[in-house]
Amino acid sequence: MIATLALAPLFLAQAVTGHMVEQEYETVDVAYEELSEGDAEAAVVQLEAELAEHGGHPALFINLGSAYARLGNVDRAEFYYRAAQDCDEEYQMELADGRWMDSRDVARLALATVELEALAVR
């Protein structure tokens, strides 16, 4: 599957994801441009529509989490990061620094990051 991943500023990247077993590819629009341009509100609208139309995909969940985190909605960010972490499907995703990670590991890292940020502002 070909997708775009935007995960907090640290992980902002355009990524290719491939199903680890079947290696089938499809396009998944995950609001990379909106997130990379800092327009989290537009990203949420686009991602929610994509989710309603195509169902759950780890990259959609991760990017929704990133968009909500940027909007300051930690609860929604955590919800979507957990959804990506618990998703039945797993993919390899390329991060901004060129590293490849399993989508579940990306979700766990994003969840830890948003939880740490929430603790820091308390």
C-alpha cells in the first residue's frame, strides 16, 4: 500500500507502506500536505472523510492522532494512536529521517510522545 505518514514534527514524512505479507499496493490519502503545511484542521476533515469512506488503516489513524495532537486534543490523539497500535494490519512506514518502522511501533512511539507532552504541560 502506498501512503503518506505525518507523525508529529519529528516524524513528518512521506512514506511508502507495504503490506508485510501480501505486498499489494494501493493509494491511501492521509493528508500529508495539510499536515506538512501545518493545517491540522484541514487534515482532520480530510482524514475523517477518508476513514468514513475506506475504513481503518494504520496510517490514517496515526495521522489523525498527529492532527489532533497539533490541535491540542490529547484525548483524541491518544485514541487514534491506540487504534493504529491495535490495528489488525501492520505496515512498514518510512519516517522523516529515513528509518523504516512497523506501523505498530510508530503508533507506540507517537503515543508515548503525546503522553510525555501532556505530562510536561501539567
